Amino acid sequence: MHFQPVSKTLARVLLLSVLVLLPARAQQAAQSPSAEHTQERIGELLRSMHRGQPIGQVAISPDGKQLAWHTSGEIRVAAIDDVARSRRITAASENQTCSEDDLVWSPDSAALAFFSDCASPGVQTDLYLAPVDGGPARRLTTLKGYVDSPAFSPDGAHIAFLYVEGATRPAGALAAEPLPSGVIGEDHIEIQRLAMADVHALQPAAPMFVSPASLHVFEFDWSPDSKSLAYVAADPPGENNWWVAKLYTQAIGQAPQAILAPADVTGPLHGLQIAVPRWSPNGKLIAFIGGLMSDQGVTGGDVWAIDAHGGDPRDLTPRRSATAEWIEWGDDEHLFVNEQAGGDARLILLHAKGGPASASETTSFGQPIFSIPGQVGDGRMEMSLSSNAVHTVFVFHASTFDQPPEIYAASVGAATASGLQGVQQLTHFNDGVEPQWGKSVSLEWTSGPFHVQGWLILPKDFNHAQKYPLIVEVHGGPAAAAIPRWGFGGPLSPEMFSLLGYFVFLPNPRGSYGQGEAFTQANRKDFGYGDLRDILAGVDAVEAKYPIDPNRVGLDGWSYGGFMTMFAVTQTHRFKAAVAGAGISDWLSYYGENSIDQWMIPYFGASVYDDPAVYAKSSAIDFIRQARTPTLIVVGDRDGECPAPQSFEFWHALRDLHVPTQFVVYPNEGHGFVNPEHQRDVLERAAGWFARYMPPGS
């Protein structure tokens, strides 16, 4: 998995009470003789990553003439053909410091709406509207809670957004879960609803709720006539029930209507997940992405369409060897699809002749509008893009392992080449910023019936005449992919290990996105087996092409990658050292320790109470006597995705079997660490662990 917040159970609290919460810094830990040098190199890497200008959300105006973007807490806007001459859009008064983000253009391109905390700095954000001609920003709402995803109605009269009234913590998967109290599973449930603000209100006001309090809403889209909304929602608690969410439509002021329940349909969508609902321009259809997904917000699957009044959904991209992650209608017969295809982010135009879901429908695909081996997006959703109203230009920020982020534009119908060279670069914020780590290459290999892809980062200052150690890093999910991006996004850093003198291998084994839905579903009821074979075959491919020392191969991963690390060291002795972050050691006990058990049913086929054998089959703890690999284990004490007792259980077993191990629990951290001191501590500990058992430069 990636990151999903859940609630603790009392049993987990009792287990956690025996854990020792270690200090944030690691100076007292046993380290290799080169620890001081390692810390210097880590500091060098962190400084290099913080050079240059970060880029958040980007958005082109509907008329295609202006570009807005978010950077360092500010919103900037400029003519799209003169981005260097930008101006700030803000609700701040003179000498006031505010944090502002989540920008959205008005349909007439005259104004920007955004969230700002100017009324309550550091406490609460509200929705503001600012004319882009330089007039003052106007506050629209008086909110008390978490807000996200503003979207103008097509007629420009209202702005809808997601709202958790009275939220006690940041919404989303990275947040640490609250300490348990009250009636577990019933108290402290926070529901995300659709709310709406009136653009023409003269005074700030509380928003109008659109969706009922009985539904937790995840994503939504306006109908073209501005009278209704389509959304994906589930009964509370939302953190657990996203995997059984339904597709609803709701006319404003009326009751919602469920038009699709994947649990009830027959065919390939049965029991799977849905995301990114998009209403067709004529209002007749709703397209969405459907597939096997392990995390809300990490979308991937096929493109589907359903009549806006309900009926049978139709797969528009069956057997396509790529994973759709974001969609947008061009017209009533065309959908733009941004997909993961092997190692590339690829925008294509899908043509559904005869209209999607019609009896005479056939589909075809145009040539890629762009194909970029890197991270691509506009900052809203996974791989989402911003376009002008007529969908002739798409803008986004992009980066690779080798190139820092910039803003780019792709024109529909223009002749393009592969890579960033095939799109128009609009900004030069990071000219001259060079990576401090080694070069990267895409690798492909065969494993059983599958064609598999992954990435290899070479050591800094790579020398063909020298033998090097290799670290294999397994991504989370499993329904996700390792993709090239500038800088690291978590406590483990491939770039850091490259700087320290390691090859770093980032495989995308079966279960990943990028090779089609059959590939993503190929690890169902098979966690740790086929995907481990794919990874080991990839290691063979790396060793066949590069000077790898087979006696210095290590393994690490976070979340599902943490599980794979724990499981792998019980299946093979090929790895000489391992680092397991937020892993899962025992699927049977895990089922009862977390509050997101719904995600497991599509993968295991049944609950643990109905089929415990399929869970035991993939539990590392059942094979623990085969483990020999020195393993560092780290986790947050308030991790709801992969609860700390899972790591405790694995560490306890290794210690009992006299396998070298160390276990670190970080206080007040969830599944994704937010404390910079903790993040750096994990980096230093992991680097020290690998240096002790498979040092570079030997």
C-alpha cells in the first residue's frame, strides 16, 4: 500500500505500549567507521535537492492566454507567452504572510479562486476569489475544517469543493492517525462532503452542503449544465470504505442516486475500484477509471463509460498494455487519457466511434500527444493535466531523475518527439541546477509470461572498471509504479544511495501500473511470489549488464515495499542487508489490526476469517526461520496503514533467531513521515546499515 489513515484498536495500543520510542537523531546508534563521511554526503544531497525552485500546481486559463502556478506558498500568474514577467495573486494585505494554494480559473478567465489562510494565519484556510487584472481578492467562505479540490461550475456561479467540517487533523493518507478513545469504529468519524460557495455572495458565508452527511465523498465533477454533480462516495468511515465506493449523481437540492456499484456488477469490473468521474459535454455519459487499486488517490486501470442515468458500464480500453491514470473529455466522442505505458507518461486521444457505451461503438487511439519518461502532472491528482477550454493545449510540470521540474505545454496535433524535448518548455526556474547523483536508465526484461520494466540509477562518478554494490528498492502499492522524478519523496532515497556509491534498482514487477490491467492484477492471491520472481529476474538483468558485486546486493522498501522486504529475506539469501520501512509481516494479524481491511478483499479473494490459508501463504512470519539477512526495521508509532505491531513482530522474531536487526519507532509519525529530523534519521540509519554489511568502494 501507499498511505491511508486508519483508526487504532485497543489491542494495538497494548502492543505499542511495549515499544521503545527512540530519539529522533541516530548519533548513538552503532555505525560504520565512515558514518561521519556518510552524514556529510547526505547533507550534500539534501542541500542539492533544496536548490532551485519547487513547483506546485499549474493551470492554464480557459482562453489559453494566461498561466497560473503555485510555488513556495505563493500563486503567480503571467501571460503564457511571457512567463518570466509574472505577478502575485494573493489575499494578503501589505506586510502580511499567508499560505495560499489550490488555485482554479473562472470559466471566463477573468479570476482565480484559491484557498488562503489570510483570515486565520496558520489555523484555517478559506476560499477567495481574485480578479487577475490586479483588483483585491474577495473572501467567499467562513470555514472550520479541512478543504480541498475547488472546482467552478461551468456557468461560473458556484465553486464546489471537498470539506471535512470540524476536522481535527489533515485529511489524507500521510497523516498520523489519532490516538484511540471512545467507542472504536464509531466515535470521531470525520466525513468528507461536497460543499458549495456562491461566487456572487457579498459577504463571506458558511458553505452550502451538497452531499448528505451519510456519504464520504472522494472525487467529483460538475455536469455541463451546472445543475448536478457526479461523485465517487462510500458510507463512512471513508478511509476504509473507498474500496467499495459507488458512483453517484445528484441534482443540487435533491437526493443522490447511485448509478454504479462495482460490488454488484458482473464482468471484469466486479469488486474493483473506481475513480476520476468525468461528465461528457452533452451530459449523457460519465466516464471513469476502473481497475484494481490499492490506494485511494493512486488511480490506475481501464477507461470505462456509463450512461448518466445508470446501466451497464462499458470498458473502452480492454486489453490495452498501459494503465490509464487520468482522463478528460475532448468532445462527446473523444477522451484524452494520460496513461503509464512502460516507463513513460503518455497522453493519448481515445476515439469512441458511435459514442461510448453505444451498441455500435468501436474505439481507436491516436498517436501520443507526448511520451515522457518522468513525472508529469498539474499538481491536483495523479498525472492530471490542465487544458484550455477547447483542449488544444495542455500544461503541466514535469521532472525526471536527471532534470529538475519546469512547466511545459503540449499542443494537440503538433508533431512531437519523445521525451521533454517533444514539448514546449515554458519556464526556466531551475536552469543550471544539476543532479548530485548518478545517471539513470530504463531497463526491460522477461519474467515468466510478463514483460517487466524498471529503472536503474548508476552510482555517482560511475567507473566501468570498478565493482559496485546494488540496492533494490521496491515501491509501495502494490498498484503503483516507480517513475523518474526529481528528488526523493519519502524516508528512503535512491538518489542518496547513488551519491554514496551504490547502484539503485527500482523494479515495477507484476502488480504495478504501466503494463495493463492484467499485469496489475497478476499478483492477486500471490503476494510475494510472482512479484519476487520478477524482481530477482530484474536483478539478474542488472548484473548481466553492469559491474555488480553479487555479494553486495541489498533490499529496501516502504509500505508494500516493506512487506516485500520482510517476505523476500525469508525466501532467499541473495540479499546481504535489508531495510524494511512500515512493513507487514503477518497478513492474518494485520487484518485485525487495521481499519482498512476492505482493500484486502479484492487481492486475497475473501476475508481472513473465510480463507486464512491464502493470508498465511504470503505471511513472512510463517517462514521466519529461513531468514538470515541483517534487517533494519523502521515505522511510525501512529501508522494506520501498516501498524507498528507488524514491525515489532518481525523484529522480535529476528532477534529471537539471532539475526542481526535493529528496530526504530518514530513518535507522532503516520505512514508518511513529516518531521524532517525523522526523515533524515531514517536516511542516516539506512545508509549506515547498508555501509556496515555491503559497503561501497570495496
